[in-house]
Amino acid sequence: MNLPDISEKLLLLKKNPHMLSGLKRGIERETLRIKPNGEISTSIHPICFGKSLTHPWITTDFAESLLELVTPTYQDIGYVLKFLRDLHRFVLKNLDHELIWPLSMPCLLRSDSHINLAKYGISNLAKFKMLYRTGLKHRYGSSMQIISGIHYNFSFSLNFWKVLLDPKDKRNQLEKVSDGYLKIIRNYYRFGWIIPYLFGASPGILKSSLKNENTFSMKYGREGTCYLPYATSLRLSDIGYTGEFQNKIDIHLNGLLDYVQSIKKALNEPHPTFINIGLKDCFGNLLQLNTNILQIENELYSTIRPKRSTISGESYIDSILKKGIEYLEIRSLDINPFTAIGIHETQIYFLDLFLIWCALTESPLMNREELYRCKKNWKEIILNGRKPYNRILIDNVSRSIKNVGNDLFEKLTKVADTLQDIFLSEKYKIVCNELRTMIDRPELTYSGRMMDLMVRDGLLKYGLKLAKTYRTELRSEEFEVISNKDFEKMREFSIRRQREIEQSDQLSFEKYLKRKMKGSLS
């Protein structure tokens, strides 16, 4: 079986180079603040950063020590990376003794009790966010929630869709663009396993974070390091973001309405395990937002999400139905340990190539059985991606990973040739050629390179060595695109904005929670 031919679509790109002029990219990087000995930090979010509830660039995720560094979206790849690097520089210049953990899988944990849930103040919004995290803690455990990754936000311009989509299609623009993004998502499920194959960087985990030592028959290395010899991304496995509850959610990808309705079903359907947790403990303390399969939309741990910007108080799922898909959030990138900021430009150029190919190539509708097979392929790559002669199912035909990977890179190389003509740059072609060697030589993949270092030193020693190296490197550098004055302005803004939110509350939290959940689930 050969992958679909996209020669006609590439010709369309060449004739209409303006199609790609509006590509936008943004990056969110998660990272743990840690003590010098490699343990998770138990200190509060530093006030010098501003307020995590309202700061657009420096916030927190599940835990008070789990930083999330967020760039705005830009068209220029170099500028996005400089912005992200400036955020890292600022954070490390303002952390006196702490480091930031350079790996996806957690640092040293003495117990889950050392993981302090993120705090956001006294407003109803803050309490809602904190209760959601309390629910995650009771549902999945805290150690899973501090696994870190890179979220890459990507969008095409409206010009791209206007030229690409069938002019005979009389549906409105919202429906057509949303359908275009869903076509990408279906192809992403079919072939996106190439991303953890190339860039997965979590083949191991510290024993202190592993709930079940018998999981997947792990092997043991130095200093409590557990690993699978051919794994690429344990972060994406059942150890990490996926699990029995998430795997059973029946998501539909053939149309926006079907997608939204499948999410709403999970938002409204109680689960026996979560019913057993209950809504309150014996002292009357709230334990979770509700007992449904998903508390809110964000609890769905998928490798890719359709997204759009929302205004305050607006439900994401209703907004996406009314206004359409605006961009894609790629969630399958591990933290890259080979760069101080967790992601390298090579990865961005590859994601450009891959997502453009996903948009241009055929994308048949996907039934439940095919989605299940795709998820099985992902699981095989995640757990055994570098295993010699390993195979996956493509169109129900067993093929070697090497064979499918080379076929895919043949198509991506043609896209790179076209982009070279459009952008007058060889970067896409260089990246394509560089990464293609990893198909035949899996030891060159990120997980392959990391495996040697991790087994030699132990995960904790390896991570700490990198953390100290990157701390020295980033603290010595000057800001490039954000000034100290900009950081101070944003800090003051976040403090002022949080105060305004707290002062504007008119409802008790109980009434706020009822209205919030009704709006989320309507």
C-alpha cells in the first residue's frame, strides 16, 4: 500500500504561495521547579513572577511547582523561540536556589504529599480551578499530573483554506474550515505516531513516580531508574497521560457537531469510579467538580485537540461549535532534553511539514474500529518504537515501522521541496533529510540518544546535570525580545487583574459552581 499522491495539491501550493503566508505558531512549555538535590519544590509560586491566575506568559498547571511558560502566537519561528527563551531566562534569573527540571517524567518524589496543588487566590474562578485540580488528584493521583510536555499551537490562515477547499462546497466558511482541521486530526491519528518515534524523550521514569512497579515489566537501572529498552515516550503511555478511563471515551472526528456531542456525552455521563470518590469528604470538603467521566473539557488527554480562543466565562466546547475551530493544539511532544528551552527549531520545521502534509493528503472518514487501530499503532510506537523489525497496521495491513516511515518521508520530502521554492529557504529540506536517517537508525532518535545517557548515569543524575547546565547557560544570557520593563509591566498587570476578579465576585462559590457547570455542560 502506498500513501496517497499529493502532486496536484503541491502544484496548487506553488501556484498560490500566499496560502502559507499566515501560518501561526505558539508554544506552551511545562516544567517543574526543583530543589538542588532533585526533589520537587514545595515553595509557593514566586511573587516576582506575578500572579499565576492572570499572567499570560508565566502561570502554573496542576501543581504550585509546575510552571507553564506560554508564548503568544507569531508567524516567525525564530521570534517564537526567542520569546520562549526569554521566559526561561527570566524565570531562572529570578530563582535563587531552585532549578527547572529538563525532562518530561517527574523529578524525585518522596511522596505525593510533597506535591502541592496550584493556588490561584480567593476568587470564585480561583476556587474553581483549584477544585478541578483536587478532582484530578483524587481521580488519577498527583504524580501523573506533574508529568510535563510541550504543547504546540498551530493554525493556517483563512487564505489557505479558501484556496484549498472545494469551491463547489456551498457550506459556510465556519463549517468548511472546521472540517479541514478535522481532516488534519484524522490523519494525525493515522500517522502522528511519527512524532513520538522521532522526538519521544521519556523511555524511563524514576521509581518514586511509578505507582505499579510491574507495569510493562520495566527494567531497572541506576538510582531507581525504571525503563523499557525500546520505549520512546512513556509520558504518552498508560503510565502517563492515558489510562483506562480516557481510553474508553468514544470521540468522533468526522464532523464538528459529532465531535462536540461526543465530548458533551463524556461531560454528562457519570462514571462508577468517580461516583465512589464522591463530591465531598466526611468533613464537607469538596473533592471534585462532579462525578462524570470528564469534569470539564480540559480533562480529555488527547494527543491533539481542536481549539479556539474564548472570552471570559465562555465554554470552550460551545464556543468551538458556534465559531468553529481556530487552531490545533499538538500535545504529543515530550520535553526535549537536548535544548535548554525544551523544544528545538528542528521540531517546529518538521511539525510544519507534517501538518501541511496532513492538510493536503486524503483523509477518509474514520470509524470507531479504525480509530482503535490507530491508537494501537501509537501504543506500539510509544512502548516499542525502536524495536528491530517491529510492525504496525496500516489500512489493516501489517507493515514494518521502517517501511512506513520511509514512505512517509518520501511524501514529506516532496512537501519540503515545494516549501523551499515558496520560502526560498533550505531549512525544511535540511530538517527532512536529517530526521529521515532516524528511520533506519533508531538509536539516533531522541529516546535512543537519551537511553544511553539515562542508563549510564541514572535518570536523576542525568536530569540534575542538565538542569544545572541550563541554569548557568540561561542566567548568563541577555534578553532578546522581552525587556525587564515588559516583565515588570506584566507582573503588575497580573496582580491588578487578579484583584479586579476577586473584587467583582457577586455570588457565593456554591452558586458560582452551579452556574459554571451548567454553562460548561449545556
